[in-house]
Amino acid sequence: QVQLVESGGGLVSAGGSLRLSCVAYGSIYSIRTMAWYRQSPGKEREVVASITRDGSSSYKESVKGRFTISRDNAKKAVTLQMNDLKAEDTAVYYCNADILKPASDIFRPVWGQGTQVTVSS
């Protein structure tokens, strides 16, 4: 069984910072892209930032310059540093990874349980 365990959400005032962490556990042969998504009430889940195995990253336009995604391949971990948070960043944040299990030839997406981020204005 493979699972992603997230930590680091919470309540912060506008302009503040939070750091989200996610670690993959279980029988894992390889991890391809890792990403953070978020979902607000009544809205579709959207990708916030993603990072490939070689470290190439991409960001949702509204978070560029404020959020930084990074990963540690040896630890099977990805983090999202969020600075200058705004009320509109309030959402449940989900970790996502494309994972290849041993004896498999297909990368499959795995999701974390989600962590709440609330930014008070």
C-alpha cells in the first residue's frame, strides 16, 4: 500500500507564511511528477505547483513569486513554501504524486488526505 502523508496546514494571517510537507510511504519503485493541488468550497480542484524528478517546476499564475515547490527524491518528499499568503489561498491542499510500484510498468496517481490552509484577512 502506498500513501502520501501531508503536514503543515493551519491558520495564518494575510501576509504570513506556511510550509506544507508531504512524504510518500510504501512499496515504491519510482516517483515521477509531484504536485500540490487545492480545492475551495464550491470550486474545482486545481493544480498549484508541480515539480518533475529532475527539479523542473511550474506554478499557477496567481502564486508565482509567492510559493516555492521543492522535493527530496531520496526522502520521497515534496514541500510547498507559501509566503505572502492571501485570503484567496484558503483551501484544502492535496499532495499528488505519479508513482510506479515494483513489478509494475504503469505510473499511477496517488493522493494525500488533504490539509486545511486558512488565511484570515
